[in-house]
Amino acid sequence: MTALAAPSERSGAATGRRPGVWAVYRWELVKLRYQKRTYLGLGASILAPLLLVLAINLRSGAGHGDAFAFSNYLTRSGLVVPLVILLFGAIWMFPLIVALVAGDIFASEDHNGTLKTVLTRSLERHQIFAGKMLVAATYAVFAILLGGTVGVIAGSLQSGFNSLQSLSGTIVSAPRGLELVYASLVVYLIPTAAIVSIGLMLSTLTRNSAAAVVGTLMISLLIQLIGILPGMSGAQPYLLSTQFNAWQGLLRTPTDWVPIIRALWVSALYGVPALIVALLVFLRRDVAGG
Amino acid sequence: MSAPPIEVRGLVKRYGALTAVDGVQLTVEAGDVYGYLGPNGAGKTTSLRMMLGLIRPTEGTVRLFGRDPNATVAALAGVAGFVEAPAFYPYLSARRNLELMAAFDGDSAPTRIDLALDTVELASRASDRVGGFSHGMRQRLGIAAALLRSPKLLLLDEPATGLDPAGMRDMRLLIRRLADEGMTVLLSSHLLAEVEELCNRVAVLRRGRIVYEGTIAELARGAGTRYRLASTDDARALGICVARPGIAEVGYEHGHIVFSADEQAVAELSRALIEADVLIRELAPQTVTLEDLFFSLTEGDGFVAERAEAAAAVPGAS
Ligand SMILES: Nc1ncnc2c1ncn2[C@@H]1O[C@H](COP(=O)(O)OP(=O)(O)O)[C@@H](O)[C@H]1O
Ligand SMILES: [Mg+2]
């Protein structure tokens, strides 16, 4: 008899530690480390601020910095760089980056046929779901904080760690400006979480990674499109895309909390139903094929 | 008495108009090595998926040691196995894949990784990515993954399919060894030969229904003995055979009349033939291979129809 033989009078339910969400979370992170798409997304969020700084550098070197008020604003303080990245990243870059992982995280199990492998161990489906959801969220947080941090460092190296002009025209000291940049990143995560949820939903629904990633991006773009349709300006405050601008409330004096609070509940309105659909589909689905 | 490892009652799975599994009843007792046989598409994998809680039965129940795998994964405590080809993360090494599964098993599973790799002779390839593994290596890694759970019940779906002859033999030896260590095993196959020396009990599945359930010995006996007859007037002999009670599945093959009967019916047939002035040149029992029987069970009426056709081909018979 070897140790592989059945333990005679031990029923599995009664023994030792049962694994939980933490085991899924840890191993989903390990899996991310071994996948190319992980680095594609992170690479993009590093590259975007670097390219912006390069553009600023070339422009100021060419000597027509004054011709353009915005670039003037950009060269005053490096802290502006991450904020510009937030502004333009909302159009498609950050939705795409977070969808790369959120859209793939369930669909790739279908692709590899590994759902049957993990679902016949000792974890309930809802635990697998929770672990995966948390990892998709972690990746989104990491990608956005990384992009912001690279922006702060590269921007400061280029234009200096200087005081910043708020959107109300007042001057904000550099350390206070840095606080505001990170607070903005956190507020930015609110609508991002809704995009992650939509990615998770499409990942469980389509069971196809490419479809889920592209689908998430399309939904994000379509929502923006609604906002620019004639006669739809009334809907603007309730569009998910608008919530990506909520952080700008932090850069006003006094702080404008209205868009931030609205971002919370509007994003929840998009994200929570998507998450519920994803969970129900995952709990109820037949694991056939593969 | 404790609940049996597997108890399946009235199990049905429908996919639209197709009934993949159609009222399966099955009891696997502790210590059994149970063969779940049937041709491709018979519903073996679908049954196993329901037993492992991967798909919901349309009707009926599955109980593993008395617990319902469709209600909670806790019902899989002490149970392991795989359906179709075992699947892994191709970008992770064999060892990392097993570490992941062991982490999902909890308990003492992580301590069994090395032993499991040794058992399936993959220790030397443990640090290679599974993406580069052959089909046979994946099958063995699938067994290793199952062993991490220290199972009392092992469910294996066609574990030897797609392996070369040496791989098939190794797989049989491995399953034999695990069974000897005390595991109850249910393994599916579309080849009787693959399981006949391994299993003490079999169920034969055909289009989702169980057409035979019992020991292999009973299966062989249930075949009834077939006889071969050559006479001075085969056409008349055939007519007599067909008309006599107790003589069944009459046919004509390679210049001989063939039929199934018990000994008493054969004795009476010989007298009937002589009384009809048909002399016997040869009358001998034939052994039916299990493979033939399996074929007849799974091909259904095909077996009988073929013989009827043969009978029609006898010169002078109508
Ligand atoms: N997910 C599915 N959707 C539709 N039909 C299916 C599905 N899975 C299996 N089937 C059908 O059910 C029948 C039984 O399949 P299966 O259980 O895989 O047979 P086996 O494993 O015995 O070869 C087949 O006709 C197959 O095409
Ligand atoms: Mg099959």
C-alpha cells in the first residue's frame, strides 16, 4: 500500500483545511504571470505616459511650446501627465486593458477545457467565481496605478515636480497635487470596475476570449457614442463613459463631490447587474465540451 | 451499511430533441472495478459529467457515497477522475498544474504531488510545460491529478483511448494497481477487450440506455451457445431449424447453418432432422467471443438482421 491509497475511515468533508477564495485568487495571479496578454496590457499602460512625455519633449525642443495653450499647461508640471492619460485613456485604452484580463478569465477556461479540471476539485463554483473576479479587479487597479505612477515619474523628470493649476484656476502645491493625482486614480477605478464587470459577464456568456474582449470595448465605445448623438445630451450624466471624468471634481476648489457620488451609483447601475448575470451564468452552466 | 460509491437512478440528459442519456440505473459497490461500455456517442461521457456534477441531469439522481454532486462539490470528497481528455493549463509546467489542483483540493493534497508524479512516471518531465505533452502523457498526468485527492472512488473516461499498445497496457496495469490498493474504479470504454480482464462488473450502454448490466461471466453465459450444423440437405434442415421452438437466431454462414439453442433443444433437433430424413454431417457448439456479444448488444437488431439475410441466401430456401 502506498500513500495514494484511500484513507480508510476519513470522509473528506471532515478533514483538515478546506481551500477557499484565497487559493483561487493566488493561483489566478500565478496564471496571469505566465500569460502574454498580462504584459500586453501592463506594457500599454506604461507606454502611454512615456509616449506623451516624449511628445512633450519633442514639441518643447522644437520651440513652439507657446503656440498651444494646452501644451503650455502640460509643460508647467509633470503632475499633469498622469491626468492627461486619464482623460484620453478613458476612450478606449483603459477599457481595453482591463478587458484583456476580465474578458479572458472565464473564456480561457473554456478554450483550454480546464473548467472541468478546476470544478472537480474541492471548491464550489461561487468560490472560483469570486477568486477570478477579484483577480480581474486587481489587474485593473494595478494597470491604472502603474500607468499613473509612470506618468508622475516621467512627467516630473521632463517638466519638473512643480505646483499645478487646478481646474478652478487656483494653484495647488506639488505635494498636494500628488495627493490629488492618486485620489483621481482611485475615483477613476469606480467606472473601471463597471467595465471589468461587463468584461466578466461577456467572458461567461460568450465563452470566447476574443469576443469578450472586443465586446467589452464595443460596449464602452457605444456608450460614448450615445452621448454625442443629437438630442441625447440629457442622458450624458447617466452614461458610464461620463463617470470616467468624475475625478475632475477633485481638481476644483472647493472639491466638487457631485460627479464623484454620481459615478458611484451610476457605475453600480452598470456593473452590479453585469456581475449578477456573470455569476448566475457561471453557477448554472453545463460544463460540456472540452 | 454505508452508501455505495455510486448510485444512479433514472438518469436522463436531453439536448434538445436528442436524449444523450436515457434512464440509466447503476450501482457501483465498494471495491468494484466497473466497466461502463458503449460505442462512441452512446452517452458514456455525458453520464460521467453528471456523476461529477459538471452538468445537470434533466431527470434522475446521482449519489456518490450518498451525496449529490449536483448540489455541492463537497459530494466529491474522496472522488476523483476526468471526462474526455484531461485538460491542463498549457503554459504551466506539469508540476505547477498539479500544485494548482492540490491547492484547490486543500487538505494534504500538496504533499502527494511527488508521489503522484512518480506513480505515473512523469517525475522526469515535471518541470516541462504541459503544452508540449503528448496525448499519452496528458492521460497519465490526468491520473496523477486524480491521485492528489487520495480518492476512494476513481471515475475515468476512456483512459486508454488514443494510447499506443504499450501505453494501453501501462494504463491497464496502473488501474489494476490502484484497484488493488483499495480504490473503487468506474472506467468507460468503447472496447470490451480493453476492460474485460480489468473489470469485475460491466454495464453496456447503447444510445443512452443500459442494455446489459452484470458480470462479464454472466455476459458470456447470457450469449447462449451457438451451434454449427452441416447436413445432407441444408435447405430442408434450415426450414426445420426455423420452425422448431428452442432454436433461435438461425442463420447460414460459410456453408453452415448456425443457430443458438440450449443442449436439450439441440438433442431434440437431431431427432427431428433424422425423422425428416436429413442426415447430420456435422453438429458442433461454437464459442461466441465477448466482442461479438458486445457488438450484438450495441448494434442491436443489426446482429439478428444480418443472420436473417444470410438465411435468405441459402440455395433452395424460401
Ligand atoms: N453538449 C452537448 N450538446 C449536444 N449534444 C451533445 C452534447 N454532449 C454530448 N452530446 C451528444 O450526446 C450523445 C452522447 O455523447 P457522449 O456522452 O459524448 O458519448 P460517448 O462518451 O459515449 O462517446 C452524442 O450523440 C453527442 O453528440
Ligand atoms: Mg466519450
